[in-house]
Amino acid sequence: MQNLNPLHQITYLILAGGQGQRMGGTDKGLMLWQNKPMIEHILNHINAPANKIIISANRNLKTYKNYADNVIQDNTNNTSGDYQGPLAGILSAMQVCTTPYLLCLPCDSPEPPDNLLNNLWDCLHKQNKESALCHDGERLQPLFSLLSCQHKPLLYDFLQQGQRKVHDFISLIDPAICDFSLQKNRFNNFNQPNDM
């Protein structure tokens, strides 16, 4: 596996398709924090061109189009109308992604870790794995991950079987685990109003 420049190998995926139930149904990616929508904080942090970003959202698509060229909805042949979870957003992104890897970030953590891409990329190569994800020193943070699009068939089958748990899927792909314990507070996310 050649250690090429990661910027040419990845597409950024921001997961903004959640229901925001604990936020009273608010679209968390568009919630204001420090006078800016959360999505803007993340985009400013990663500083990537719009054509290198996919936003996975299930509402407010026109608003999200202001931030990225590619805004997608979950597309998992779900006929029941139930919420499919972040893995469905990841699969939909893999289906349109034109690079070998997706760098995933959730929309409700406005200050992601510094050097996230480079650290995950180095970790992936050092451990000779296909994907890599963060560990904050206490727990895995699987939505902060560098995922190979080669996992697309496996993820498709996993969701078709009715499975939704991110940790269950992660255990199937045996990723590199990267130590981000020095930046533990950068994984803080906003789940309910008093978190703000």
C-alpha cells in the first residue's frame, strides 16, 4: 500500500442526517453555536474545497447545498420510513464517492481534532489496515474515521440484514485504532440543549 498524499485519496463526509430527537427535532448541523451554524465550524476546521465534501442530510437539503457541491440523502431502499442511522449515510456517500476513502465527521462536534486526516492516514499505513478510526483514550469514536470505499458491499449487506449499530459494523472491518487521547475534548458533541 503506497503512502500517497491523503488529500488526493479522500473525500470528506459530514454526517448531518440525524433526527435530533434529544434536541427537540432540530437539525443539529444548522444549529447556531458561537453565532454560526455547526456545519460552518466543521467546514472552517477542515478547510477543504466544496468539491471534496459530501454532506449526508435528510432535510434542509437546499440550505446544505450552500456548503458543499454534493448533498445526498440516505438511499438504502428503506421502505419502512424509519431512521436508518449514520451507516446509511456512509453507504450513500460510498455509492457516489469518486476517491478510495471517506473521512467521516459528525455534524454535532464543531471542533474536530487537529490533524485528523494526517493522523488517521499515518495510523492506517503503520498498522497496514484498510480503514482507521479514532480512540479518545476512553472509548472508540467510530464516526471520526477514515473508511475505505472497498467496504461498500459489506456495509450494504450489513444494512440489508436490518443491522444498524456502528460498533457492530466496525468490528467486521478490523480497522486501525488511532490514539487521540491528547485531544479527548475535541470529540465533544452536542446532543441536548444544555450541551450548548
